[in-house]
Amino acid sequence: MRHRKSGRRLSRPSAHRNAIMRNMAVSLLKHEMIRTTLAKAKELRRTVEPLITVAKEDSVANRRLVFGRLRDNESVAALFTEIAPRNTKRSGGYFRVLRCGFRAGDNAPMAIIELVDRANKNRNAKN
């Protein structure tokens, strides 16, 4: 029985699932918007939102904690210097997930996940 087991399995072993979430989190923090499947976007939001909450208080311990999740120095630096300061007044809900149709190959529901307070650069760019 699967009672009280949180999170999605995404039809992958745990190591693959963790690698996907880490890579997508780094891409999301770098580009501030990515396009992926709806299930992955919802799971990614659960992974990355706590990192922004931790990054609001800049300390060596918090940087090490976030680095342990992301394993990417550039993303950690961007998170602490650019993204977290923009979200100091927001107490959660840093990302929005927008449905954007279905994938051509397998009809999987697709979504765009983006920062709510993201910079206006490439706002009207085609995905």
C-alpha cells in the first residue's frame, strides 16, 4: 500500500529521478522559465520552492545546504544574489505552472514553469 508516500515516481528509478530534478532545477534557476511535462513541472516546484525560502537568508550554512541539492556553483550564486532578493516580500508561491497544450509525439500534457517575479527579459519569446 502506498499510504502517505509523497511525491511522484515519474516511472523512473530514484537516482534517475533525483538527477532529473537537479538538472531541471539548475535550468530553471538559470533561465527562470522552462517547458516540460505537467507532472515534472509540478514536482519541480515542490523541489525548488524550499530552496528559495532558504536562500532568503544568506549564510555559509544556507549556501552549503542549497549547494548540496543543486551541485552547481553558478546556480547557487544566482539564487542568493538575484532570485532570493527579488522574493523577500513573498512568503511562498515563487513559481507558476501554466499548461501549454500537448506534446506532438506522445500527447503528453506540457507546461511552462516560471518565476512569478522573473525579469522582463525574453517575456514575449517564443518557446
